Amino acid sequence: MSESEDDWLSLMPTEPLESQCCGSGCKPCVYDVYQKELAQWEEAKAKKDRSLLTKQKEESSNSELNPDTFTAFKISSVEQLTEDTCQYKFELPGNSSLGLSLGQHIVLRGMVNGLEVQRAYTPVSPVNAEGYFEVLIKCYEAGLMSQYIKSWIEGETVFWRGPFGGFPYSPNQVSYIIDTERLSTCCPNYTLQHEI
Ligand SMILES: Cc1cc2nc3c(=O)[nH]c(=O)nc-3n(C[C@H](O)[C@H](O)[C@H](O)COP(=O)(O)OP(=O)(O)OC[C@H]3O[C@@H](n4cnc5c(N)ncnc54)[C@H](O)[C@@H]3O)c2cc1C
């Protein structure tokens, strides 16, 4: 089947808007994902082979968290903690874990008045929690993503990608995190109870 230039243009990836970048230095950033998809599209177009575009669609139907594509997760509970802060619990398939390490965050995609917005959030559940993960979010009166989050109810599905970032620390990498000599000068009565 011959494909017109218009057919190929309709499949071309769209460059992200500024609002789609959460600004927290994710690797890959939405712009990296766009460049990868564009290169894939250019290759498919040059070879006149649409099947080269489907790989990316297969990845996005995977139920595991992925840094390149958004994955759907269902909200299993919403707990209001303060006037503007709620803890949201999300289901994970079976007894699986989200697979984050210390200090890592995930990126949420939301639609607000037809505008796609992406923001970073750091799960508060233990890194080895099985079958769920939780995020604690403060909503702002004029915040864009906040407008979307405020509408969340139990059973709703939202989209996350990640993980990103983290602290360059592994267990027992250093013998202490407090300079005990300095501590004894400034707080002579303080006794260090635990070594790590
Ligand atoms: C790595 C990382 C992890 C994070 N983890 C968490 C987390 O676990 N939980 C959490 O609650 N947040 C977290 N954040 C913050 C989160 O990503 C968002 O920044 C936050 O939710 C606000 O997003 P928003 O779109 O609602 O607000 P935005 O639209 O980005 O606005 C942010 C603030 O600016 C104000 N504002 C917006 N526009 C204007 C304007 N024109 N003039 C004046 N003021 C304005 C808003 O009222 C609001 O107070 C994290 C951020 C990073 C970078």
C-alpha cells in the first residue's frame, strides 16, 4: 500500500510543550523521549516501514514503571491528612514493588484545561513495599497539577513514569555521617548512640 506524505506526518511525534517538562532533570527527560521517537519515526519513514513505530506502543502497555513511557496505576485509597495535603495509595500488580531506590522520584502526567502537565513526586512508602506505593502531595490553590490532583478519587487511573534521580549512597558506604570531632566541640553533652 502506498503511503502519502500526509499519512506519515499524521504519525510524526509531537514536540513536548514546556509544561510537559517537570524541570527536575529526569533522565530521560520528555525532550529525550521525543528525540528518540522522532529518530524512530524518521527511520520508519525512510524505510517505509510502519512496524518500526509499534515497538514504542508495546512498551507503553507494560504494567511496570518505565522511565520512557507512562504506565497506568489505579488509586486504591485517598487519605486527607491536612486541609491541602493528601496521601494517595496506588495498586501494583501482584506482590510487585515499584523498584525505586533511596531518594528516587517518579513523574506524573496530568491534563489541566486541555494542557498536558508533568510534575515530580517522591513516594513515601518503603522502597520494598509490595503490591502498592504511596505518595504524599500538597495541593496549591493556583497550582496547575494541583487542580488535577484535587479531582482524584478512589478507583481512578493515573499515569506515572520513572524512576529518576536518587542519592549516590549504598548501605555501609561510609562509616559515619556525623563529624564526631566537630560534634563534641559544639555539643559536648551529645552521645552518638548508633553507628551505621
Ligand atoms: C524531585 C521532586 C520531588 C517532589 N516530590 C514531591 C512530593 O513528594 N510531594 C509534593 O507535594 N510535591 C513534590 N514536589 C513538587 C511537585 O513536583 C510540584 O512542584 C507541586 O506539586 C506543585 O505543582 P503544581 O503544578 O500544582 O503547581 P505549579 O503550577 O507548578 O505552581 C507552583 C506554585 O507556584 C504558584 N504559582 C503558579 N503560577 C503562579 C503565578 N503565575 N504567579 C504566582 N504564583 C504562581 C502556585 O500557586 C504554586 O504555589 C517534588 C518536586 C521535585 C522536583
